[in-house]
Amino acid sequence: MADAPNLPISENLNTKNGNFICGVVEGFYGRPWTTEQRKELFQKMKKWGMDSYVYAPKDDYKHRAYWRELYTVEEAEHLTSLITAAREQNIKFYYALSPGLDITYSNVKEILALKRKLEQVSQFGCDAFALLFDDIEPEMSEADKEVFQSFAHAQVSVTNDIYQHLGQPKFLLCPTQYCATRAVPNVTNSEYLNTLGSKLAQEIEIMWTGPKVISRVLTKESIQEITDVLRRPPVIWDNLHANDYDQKRVFLGPYSGRSPDLIPKLRGVLTNPNCEYGANFVAIHTLAQWSRCNVDGQRDLTLNDSVSADIKLETETEDGMSGEDVPLTLSANMYHPRQALRNAITEWLPEFSRHKNAWGPIAKPQPAVAIAPVPIIPSINTCMSLTTSTTTTNTATTSVMVATTPVVNTTQLQALAEVCSTVSVSANESLINPLPGPVMNSLVSPTKVICNEAIPNPITPAPIPVKVIAENELPPPNITILNGSSKDLDGKAENDKTDVSNESSLSPSEPMDCNSTPNISPAHNPKNADSSDDVAMSEVSLSSGTGSASSSLPLSDAMLVENPPQEIENERKQSDQLTVEDLQLLCDLFYLPFEHGGQGLQILQEFNWLKSNAQVVINANRAAENTDCKNAPEAQEWRMRAEKMNEMTVGINRLLQRLSMCNNRELLHDLHSYAWDIRGVISLLNSYIKWLAGGHFPSSMPSYTQGTYTWFSKGWKETFMSGDQEPWVFRGGLTADLQRLIPVDSGNDLFVYKAPDVPSCKVYTVRPYLASDEDSVYSICTRTCKDGLEDCHPYPEKYKHLHADRIVGPYVAFHPEFCIVVQDECEVVGYACAALDYKKFRVKQELAWIPEMCAKYGKLEDAENNSELSKFAKEGIGYFHKFADEPTLNNISQSSSMVCSLLPSVLDQSVGKQLVTCLLAALRANGSFGVHVIVNAADSYTHSFYGKLGFSENTSQVIPGKIVMARSF
């Protein structure tokens, strides 16, 4: 097995004898691959012993939407070059067409158009074809009903006719019922499938995805069942690595859940992988390894005991194992997924050092298609258990508090899945009208995919009913969707910007069920597809407002910053190159649809343990007078595991930095948004652990922070890993599972932000405030105090802290435990500060802060007569002297108050949201469920700043000249 990656094609006996098809189907929704990427793929496939490629990009417009249209001379040249390149690498090029959206099977002209199109492609040198009837309405037109006995008879008639007309070439068919869950009523009794099996020409191969659209496992029994019905072994269209249904996920794990024992029972396997070409190295490489094998290394009884033990240990990843304990030596014909992953990573690593330009957006190239988001079941997604129980563990006689986790039964989970597809419009719901996706063409440029606004997309998704979710219900992770752009999707991303959309909670649909049938056929007019203008990507900065932060921490100062500046510089001098360990981490973070990688699980478990056992920090702090107490075994264990969590966060930061500096910019752009996104979430978790280390929360904290439906809720993990539900029911993958652990139930909007336009290795760290941060916080406040800007009027030395004393000083002085800062590699660049109880905080100010400030800045009359002071400065001094006369807020439900500010230089819009999320989590741990800010009515920038952080105006609270903005969490 260790030598498998280097085996030449002649060693792959399964494909060599022609009885087994193994390769790639480019069959996903979204931006197609480019001509150059496909040619590179053919070279890799030959090297790895694969033999087939199916051209079937759903959104290449002459494949599906405009299937009748012949190719232009320019398009023909590109397609011919692809067919030739495939032949040169001994790869069978299957040209696929998807006419099912609007074809009339009984219309002679339609069949002639289909024949004419495929004849044209045959003239380019193509000698293998496919007809795809997936993702269409299973109903015939009235005209077809008069001619054909059934929908299956119509498809069989057309397919057989085309097959004979083309001279009986290699031929594939994708049926409308392409998996067991879509077979009506089931596989064995499906009239549709039985008709295909009995009537379709025996030489035509039929594609099948398995038990589901995305199948966790394929069993010999299920393959035998479909083989009996189709009267031939199926060719598996494998969606295991398809990611076009989820913006947050890319799949870098190995080919898994399919025993090599299946190979003799199949006609072939074609993987339909990730949208991002560069992200598919592992998926395709490990499939190639699998196709050479005939022994299942995970279950073969001939393995010796030590190897069996290794495999058992490797599979126990739910305990947080990294999955590296797998046998180092396996015979060449034995397949083990983790070993295959190791082989693939070793060969993938040099790809990152290749000098390659980027052509395309960082964000997933996805059309604006959508299905209804998963409706929320209150009994599942809200706080279901607010009680705690004491659990005694046997390690070092440690007794810790463990919060009760929500319990959800299988019936509830089934209901959650079922409502995905059965959403009706009611008084509490609204209609969403998604725009049609861009019309794309991958056959007019070697390195670009072109979009043209002049070509209307006939595939318009139907209006979607969306349930209005109550404020106290936690929605599933929001999904960012690529807007329907009409320009070049692929401008040089190194120098230009590319369109990435508005953020939305809609998720794209299933990988093989994306667009509804159009009402009319596309117009048959010539199209101009040479628009090549780059689409500008709008960037909205989330910098600045007003505010500050503070808190202390009984951990080492080195832990407070994930990557101290000097450490980063030293690391860069040592090595900027990615390592095998970096790629192993990356693959574990983005593993498979039904499985998180070992290191990803380890992060989940470490954070959950630290949060659930934070009580030991309080116990240690309460007995601080006992010098030995802080060295108690339970406190030591907590600190040790907190340091471990920090080390894992540092490793992920290092991964992102090294990835950002790699030579292969195309590969970087395919992976960066995913790595950047999950790094931000893990960094946020680490920031919250740092805050917990201070022990500034009550013993009742678990009742405030537990209850959200998470990975650790009974039934969630089991259902996720079972494969009983399609993976889009559990949207967001590991990133979303990590987000759900943050104790901010109504903070879903705080995780919606766009990745940087250009990949950056810049790392921001959110952490608790330290006393040494006071000067930095005061400086930031001064530089942003006037609606996000600094007062340009010079101030005398005595007054240089005037506005910081007014805005952020009381928070730092009275509540440093609720102050959080964010820093880049060099300095603090932002803060967020809060007071748990607004009324008590105001009393403290009036008694202990205002008198001091009045004495510090002198009489108001003297200030008003001071010509050196600006009007803005005089208003600040007046604030202190008139504080007692200021109106107060009465009976506001968002009882905590806060301020927040970022330097204008911070353009990464995720920074402000992560900063505020950490603060809200700290407030939540102390029983607060809402926070407010008071801004000047004339400060439009500050108003907008807080609006982007999810604050809205509270019209029930009226203060002259002010606006009260609040949010719940």
C-alpha cells in the first residue's frame, strides 16, 4: 500500500482489463473547472491509473440550460483540445448532455436537435457519451403521455435511439431515480428502474449514487439489489466529496465507506468531487488507490493483533484521537482510508510549492440557487435543560461540575430532516425569490470561466417559503451564497477582485437537485460570451465605533497571545513552507460529510471539557488565600488542557499563515476561505477559554451557557455519523459544530462575514484585557471618539484622555473582567467593554467616577472659556458636570451596557464580530441575555457600526439627542 501512489497504469489491473471504469465526473453545480485544470487532471489520472472523465458541469450553459445550441468555432477548439488531451493520456472522455429540464421526448425536432449536438461533438473526436436525466421533474408533458407508456419508456426510447444513431459508442445514462431514496416506492418495486433494466440497451451503463444522494457507505447487499433491478452492475456516481450544497464545507478526507470487495460487483466508480479543483487531490488520489486494491484493510481478519489494535485505535476518533495510529505497512492490494490519506498528503505537499497564478474567486464558485433552510424545532434548538448535575471522575480524585446536555430523540431528528423538504407558507413565513444563477461558459478561455449578462438563464428557481424564526430560536449556521453575477468569475485574483455576494441564511440545494424545471425552453439565439471584465468584490469595513476592554487571567502571559510577534518572525525565518503535519491538520478539519477528522474532534472535545469544567477555576480563585489551592489537581488539569487548546489554536494559525505564503496561488484561493473561516471560529473558542480562566462567573454559569443543541447533545453525533440523513441536514460541518458551542444562542449573525478579497496571513487575536493594555485602549478610544474618527483639533496635555475617560474609562476601572481586546501581530487594535448591570454601573459612575473626573478636568466655566479647547472637547467636559441630569434608561430588557471600537485600519470584517461575540459569551456566562449601547443621534458611522454587529434601535427608550441600540443573545 505504501507504494501505491507510484504504481503505473499497467499495475491497475481493474482498469487495465476494461471491466472497471474509474475516474472523475465533473458533475457539480457552480463554476466549472477551466480547460487547463481539466488537462492537468488528465495527466494526474493517467499517473494514478484512472481511465475515465465525464464532462458534465451542470452550469456550463450549453451542457444543460442551452443543451440544444451547437458550439461556436472558439468553443469547438477548446472542447476538441480537451478530447485530444484526454486521449493522449489514455483517458476516455465522456461527453454528457442534460436535456431533461425541458425536452419533449416525442418531438422529432427535439430528438434531431439532440442528435445534431452529439454528432457535432463526435466530430471533435469524442467516442464516448452520456445522457443525464437527474434532477428533473418526473412528469411527462401532455404530448409525451400520448406517445409513451411511462416516463421511463420515454427516456429509454430516446437513449436507445441516440445510442444506435451514434454507432453504439461507450455510453452512460444517469436516471431520474438515481438513488434508493428516490426510487418509487423502493428499489426492488420501482417501475421506473425495472423498465430501464429491461428496455435499455444492455451495452449502456447506468449510473447510481447508492442508498442516498450522498451515501455514507455502499454495501454489497445494496449493490446486488440495484444490479438485479437494472440487470447490469451499476457505475457509481459517487458524491462522497461533493460540496456544492454547503458553503462552509470542503472535503479533504480519504475515499471511505466503500470496501474494495465491491469492485468485482461494480461496473465502475466516478467521483463527483468538490467544486474547487485544487481541493480534490486527496479525493481523487485515494479513489485511485482504492481502485487498485482487493482487500479491506479495516476489516480483514488476517491482520495480526497489533495491526488490528492500531486500526481500532485509529477508528476511535470520537475520543479525540488524531487518527495517526494506523499500520505503517500494508500490502499493495490492501486499502485503509487513513493510510491512503497519508499517501495522498505526501504526494500533495509538493503541489503547494509549484508557482501557479490564481484565476478565480476565493469564495466557493456557486450560483444563486437555494432551498428552504432547515426550519427550527423549538424543542430541539432552544435551551432544553437548565439544570446541572455533579459527576465524579476517577482521575486524580477530581470532582467537577458537568452540565446536563440537551437530549433529543431520533423522532425529533427525523422531524428535523423531514421539514427540510415539506415547508408550507403560513402567516409566520415569507417567500424568497432567488435570482437565477449566472450563465457560465468554460470553453472560451484556457484559464477562465466566463459569465455573460446578455444571456438570460432560463433555469429560474421557484419562490421558496421560509419560516420566520423566533428570536429565542437558534438557527442553523448561516450560509454565504455567490450572487448571480453577469461578468467574468475568474479575473486574476492576485491583482483584481472577484464577486462574492450578499450574505444570506439560505443554503444551496442538494448536489444533484438544484434548479427547478423552467416554464419555457431557452431561446435559440446566438449568444455572445466574451465578457471578461472582472467583477469587483464589495468590502464593508467593520472598524470603529466607541468602546474598550479588560480582564486578567491566571495563565501564563505567553498563552494570552496565540502568536507573539517575535515568535512569528522567528517561525518565518525558520520555515514558511507547509509540512505534512499542516496538511494532516487541514484534512482533519475538513474531513468527510459524515465524519470529522481526529484533530477536529479533539478541538471539539477539549473546548467542551474546558467549558463544562470551568467551575474548578472558581473554586481555585475562592480559596486564593490558600497558596496550595491553585495547585490542586483539578485546577492543574484545567490549566494544562487550556494550554493544549491554545497550542492547537497556534497550530491552526501557523497553518493559515503558511498556506497564505505558498507559491501555488490557485490552490491557495481554492482553500483559503475555508481555512480562514475555521481559524476564526477556533480562535474565538480559545479566546473564550482565556476569559473563563479568569474565573469571573458564578457557579450557576452552566444554567446560562448550556442547552443549545450541539455536537454533545444526545443523539446529534450519532445521527450525524449514521448517514441516515443527507449531510445538508447538518449544514456547516465542523465549523458550524464549533460555532454552536459558543454560548450565544441568538448570535448567528455574528458568524456571517466575507473572507478577505486577497489571501492574507495576518492573524488577529481576541483576548481578555490586561492592566498593561490601558494606554492602548485609551489611545484607540481617542482616535475613534468622534464618530469613528479622531478630533482633529489639538488638545492640551491635560485633556488628552478626556474622551477615553468619558467613553471607556468607567468600564476599565469598574469592570475589567468584562473587557476584551483584539490585537494584530504588533499591537492592540480594538476593544469591547461591558457592564453586567447598567443601573448598578451608572450608580458606581455617579459615586466614584464622575467626581474624580470633575476634579481632574476643572470647572465647566473654565473649560468653556478656554480657547484651546474645541467645541467637542467642551461637550466632553460638560458630560461629567451634567451627568446627574442625564436621562436614564428604565426597564430595558437588555440590561447590560457596552462600548466597542476598532481602529479604521482593521478591514477584516470578522474581527469586530469575533470581538463582540467573545464579550457577549462572557456576559451570558453571568446571566445576561441582552446588551445595549447609547450613541449620539448625529453619529451615523457609529450607528452603522453597531448595526452591522446586530444591534437595532430600541424605540421604547427615548433620550434627547441619543439613540439606544440593543441586541439579545
